[in-house]
Amino acid sequence: MSWETVVGLEVHVQLKTRSKIFCACPTTFGDPPNTNVCPVCLGLPGALPVPNREVLRLAVRAALALGFAVERDTSVFARKNYFYPDLPKGYQITQFDRPLALLGSLEILSPERGRVAIGITRLHLEEDAGKSFHDRVPGMTAVDFNRSGVPLVEIVSEPDLRSPAEARAYLVALKQVLEYAEVSDCNMEEGSLRVDANLSVRRPGAALGTKQEVKNMNSFATVERALILLRDRQIATLESNAPVALTTFSAATGELRAMRTKEESHDYRYFPEPDLTPVSVSQAGIDVVAERNRLPELPAAKRLRLARDYGLSDYDAAVLSGTRALAEYYEVVVGSGAQPKVAANWVLGSVLADANEHQGRFRVLPARLHELIRMVEQGTVSHQAAKRVFGEIAEQDAPPANVAQRLGLVQIGDAGQLDGWITTVLQSHPGEVRRYRQGEAKLLAFFMGAVMKESGGRADPKRVQSVLRERLSGQAADR
Ligand SMILES: [Zn+2]
């Protein structure tokens, strides 16, 4: 009998504001340690938090993009009490029983189940903690409070995911939506998007099993790998008739390392934050309807529209809608008259490969790509030659026709010249000519290759083929 895997994800996303959530310190990443700090984010006695309105606006925007209704006008900040060196106040300001938004949803492309809607339990605001550096000096831990008070939203999914691969697909889709909505840069190397994952296994239809958690991962590959390890361990445990222990793991080194078990699990003693009044979206002057109207077309809608309007496969449409910039580039190329499928092949091939090697920049202007596509259609250059031209104009912008000319890549379709090359080839292969005429039609490819070689690759293959057919079918003096 098989096992069913159940995964839920908690994702912490840094909102793109210039200053922190409760003080005016900058959120800049990579500044010297402990330079972007003040009494508020250091938790000094008597310092009072002042909410940043832009944090609330971006959080509302994130919630709307993730299908939350945001009907709750008022949410409440709470203190989550625990002791850790990177938390100078001894508590984190977060939201507990009255979060900003409840019940959202995200459509993902599951490798196993196709398109599925994954429920999102809640989205709430909180402040980030500082960052600990262990063993920079052996045996010592250092703390940088620049990150203390950086604004986060925590997005908690329902246990709707059914495999490690689906968890990854959810994270990809979530990151896309947040990037489209421009609420976070989602820079994972800088820790702007961090994931806690929990997993349990059960017999299909049975009640949920005991879940185990892996904390604080900042790469989707790590999440997927950790969940695979966790799933396989749990199945092995249950098949040996042992119980699964309630354990929390870290996956920092690529392996699972147990951090704490049930006995040591925390009681955070949440209570409403006495230094902050409840948060009212309307009283902060945020117009939810206007924010919703200002959202761009989101990835799922764009994917459907690209597939429908341009006759693309679901896969191609999904890759093209991966970022707003890529989809926009594609639509400019098609808008200038390129055939949609041909344009998609170019954008998903040469354009994307080049952009990935150059920090996501599109170095060939869409209009230039369209010119190049037209040159291939008209037989001026071969597809292979066009790829070389693309490489050249990526380095230095120029009209593709000039570049093809300069590199000697323009195909020759002139009847006189083609005839010359074809005559030479047919005269030097009388045996093959005879066999072709006796019915060995596959020799056409051999002649094509020989003529292309004779022309130094410059002959227009379409015309060569038609002239060859004509000459070989005639009883001309080629034998
Ligand atoms: Zn501060």
C-alpha cells in the first residue's frame, strides 16, 4: 500500500521598502554590521515603535495578488516572546490571532497533477530578527542588527501540497506573483525569501500524520531535497512500525540536522503588542480597490492568455510568463509582426540564454530580433547563420542585414551561381546520379550536402533543393 505525502510551507518575504517596519533605519543589504541601527531596532528601553505605512501598503498589495479578499480592515500586532541573541527585545513583533489577511490561493503547475489551486491560510506582518554569525572567530558568535526590524510578510500555505516537487512549484509560482506585484525583490541569496517546510506522510484517506519541520532555507533546490529526505525517512520509520518524532530540522549543510524535539518546543506566550494600536488599512489611507486595480496582469492569467492568443504550449507560455520583462519582450517581437511560434522559439532559446548570462538583460532589441526572423523567413540567412548574427548584435547593436553581409553569411539564391555549384557536384558524382534516377530518392540529401559544401555554406538550401530536384529528374547532360 502506498503512502501519501502532505506538505505545508511558511514563507518569509522581505518587503521592498527603504526603511524598516518600526523605525527610519535603512533596509540596505550588505552595509557594515550594526551601522543601520537605532534605539527602536536595538530594543533599547523606552524606545517606541512607529509603523511604516509603506510596509502596510505593500503587504496589502501582496495579499491582493495572492487572492486574499482583505476584507478585514483591522489587524493586531502581537509579541512573540522568546530569547535568542539576535532578538534584543526578547520578543518579536508579529501578528498572531488577528493577521492582516486570511484565505488566499495560488495556482501552481504541479508536475504530477497539472494546474492546481493551493490554499493559503494567512498572510501577516512581522519584523525580522538580527543575524547571527557563528564561528567567524572559532567558538564565538557575532550578531549584526542591521536586519533587525526589516519588514516581512509571512505567508502560510494550507497542507495542500502532495510532493516535494509540488512544494518547489508552489515556491516558483509564489515568487513570480510577488515579483509581478513588485512587493519584494525576492533575492534569495540576500535572504529576502526564506522557507520553513513541514511534511508528514499518511495512508491515502487517513488522518494527517505527525509532521516534521525544516527551518530557514533560502533555495528552492534545498527545500525540495530536504523534503525528499524527510519523506523517505518518515516512510522508512513507519514501515518499521516506529512512530515519527515531532522534530525540527535545519538543512543548512544540505543534510538534515535535528534542532529540537517536542520536549523543548517553544511556548511563545503571545499577547497583543501594548506599544502599537491595532492596524487599520483604511485609517492608514490605503485604498484597497485602487491597489487591486493597480496590480498588473498576474502570471497565471498571462500564461493562459499567451497560450490562447498565440497558440503556444502550456510549457512555453509558462516559461515566457516567468517574468514580466520576458513576456513583454516576447509580445513586442510578436507585435512587430513575427510569427508567434517562431518568435517563441527564439525568445526561449537564444534570447533567454543570453539574458541568463548577462544579469537578465535583453541585449538584442526586439525590433532587431524581428528583422533577423524575417531574414530567415525570406531565405536571406540560414537559421544557423542567424544564430551567429544574433550573437554578434548582442555584443554590439547593428542592423542584422549588415552583420550577415560582413560575416559572409548571406545566402546566395542567384540562379546562375546555384547552377554552377550544382553542375560541378552532379558531374563529379555520376554513379550517385544514376542510382538516384533508378529510384534511390534518399540520395537527395547527399547532393544537398555536397552543394552546400561546394558553396561554402552560402547557397540558399530551399532553392538548391528545388533546382536539384528539377535537374535530377530531367534527362539533361549531367551523367
Ligand atoms: Zn532602527
